[in-house]
Amino acid sequence: MFRTVFTAGAAAALAAAALTPSAGAATGGGASFAPPEQITIDVVQVNGSGCRPGSATVAVAPDNTAFTVTYSEYLAQVGPDAKATDFRKNCQLGLSLNVPQGYTFAIAQADYRGFASLQQGATATQKASYYFQGMSQTASRSHTLRGPLQDGWQVSDTVPVEALVFHPCGAKRNLNINTELLTQAGTSDPARTTSFLTMDSTDGSINTKYHFAWKTCPQRR
């Protein structure tokens, strides 16, 4: 199961889904260290109301331990100035990771951050899932915040070692990351008050961070 840590200025209801091991996971030397050669990530797909092309950027940590996704227009809201469709925003990213030969990876932890401004009676939900192209194993989680709340929020989900899903050795499959923000007025008055949830940053100070688990692939004979 995911182990979840949540910090914010209000109570939150958290839920995490189970993640099952992949039948095609690597069974190599079990290296926990990152490859010495710098990996790169190509964004091959950007789709969704929360991330129009050009509004999401990806950067790899210099030590290959993680990568970050920064959004600049990811906000869901309800209120007098909001459109009818603004209560829900989503983003689908397709990422091609260029990894040195002999290594494979899994996503061991995901950190999500943003800002919430929720009126009394309003709620907001952040959802996320990821999977490798062509594989049925999907990791997903959902976190709900409740108003009144005017604060930053952060969620960290970790995957136990025995449940890691590794990219199949020798294959080329994109990593698909799907996220969603949902804001609901609840018992608040959307005709007079505004509630919103963000997962964006115009200066790069707020981002989503995905931590790698590395493993060596078995040598072919």
C-alpha cells in the first residue's frame, strides 16, 4: 500500500490504492543507486484542461534521483467569476525516459504540492495515477481537502519496495502520468464566494516531484 504523509492548515481525508508488482519487472542485481550517466526525459504528450501545450515543464535532478513537473496554469475553481467547466481540471503527460543501458527504474515516491483557498462547506480533491504504456498495473491515489482552508498543501505517497513496478528491461514504453484537480462548492455559496485548488507555479517554486528507484537489468547470455 502507499504510505501517505499530508501537511496543510486543515484536516484532510486521505485514500491510497494498492499497487501490485509487475510480472515483467526486472530481476537483476537490485542496485539502489542511480546510473552515473545523466538521464533525459522527452515530453511526448501533453493533454488536458489543466496543462495546455507549453504550460508544463519537466526537469531531471542532476543526480538522477528524481524529476520534477512544474505547471503554470493548473487551477480548479468555483465561484461567481468561474466558468461552468472550471470546477475540474486535468492533465495527461506522456514521458519518454532515456535511461542508460543496463538500468531500469520504478517510481518510488510522488510529492504533490499546491495552494488551497476553500470556503466553509467547500471541498477539493487531488487525484493522480501513473502507469507504463502497455502495462495493466496502475498506481493511483486521491486526497480530499475540506474548507475552511487558506493554506499550502503537500502530499507524499511512497511505494513499498516489494510493490515497486519497474519499467521492463529492454523495452521502450512511455511513462503516463494523469492528474486531476476537482473543486466543489458543497454547502458554500458559489454565487457569492470563490473556492479554488491549485497545483501550479509561475516561478517554478511549486512543482510535483517523482522519486526514482533504480535497478540493474539481468545480463543477457
